[in-house]
Amino acid sequence: GPAQAPSTGPAGKALGKVIVLECRGGSDKGPDGHRRDTVPICEALHAKGWAAEPMFYSDAEYSTVYAACAAAD
């Protein structure tokens, strides 16, 4: 998936990290549970040397999501 794709800049490491947030459910999701544009967004960021991780937001996981976003660029 997009979180595991290698993403490195010119120095061999990621230029930074982006979290792509989404909510579970809804009619805009594909069979993998993600919005249809989430994986292409992550792949485009990987191609530019950025790490990109899709995360599902929920109130129950607020602290985990908040920490991931706070650590991202």
C-alpha cells in the first residue's frame, strides 16, 4: 500500500512526511476502503520524494491521529 512505498529525496531519505486523512465508510470509497484518490495522491507524493501515509480518522483514535499529524511535515 501507499504507506510502504519507498520515498526518498536526492539525499536518499524522504523530504518529509504527509498524512492523508480520511473517514471510514461512505459511497466515495473503493474496495480497499480508501477514497479513490487517496492512493494516487500518496503515490504522487512518493514520486516527489515525500513519505505519505493514509490514516482513517475516528474520535476513538483521536490521540493516535493527532500524534501522527503533529509529527508530520
